[in-house]
Amino acid sequence: MRLIGHLNSEKEARAFGDFLYARGIESGVEAERDGRWAVWVHAEDQLSPATQMLAEYRSNPGDSRYREAVTAAA
């Protein structure tokens, strides 16, 4: 597993994790001591696309595609 970045809240991290899952990317999120949430990706070959997706998520976390991914992941 490789760290691709951090998000500021559990809600954001879980929503982004669901987004990755809906796109077929295995990931995990975990709390850090500083209050942020680490986002991890399991497969090396998915690091680049997942990192790009995280950058896109950070620029517009309210985009409907992220909310829809939570439903799809469920």
C-alpha cells in the first residue's frame, strides 16, 4: 500500500475512498495523529490515476460525481 495524500476530515476521506472503490481502485483511509486522514492505494499501477483523482477531488469536493460514488459503493 502507498500513501497518495491526506484529507482534512473522515467524511471527505470516506467519500473519496468510495469514489476510488467505484472506479475499481482498492484503497484505505486511516486517521493520523494530527487529525488529518491518510489515503492509501493498494496497487502500484493505480498510484498515478488515484493521485490525479485526489487532486481533482481537492479542487471540487462538492462535485456530484463524488456523492454518486458513495451510493454506488454501498
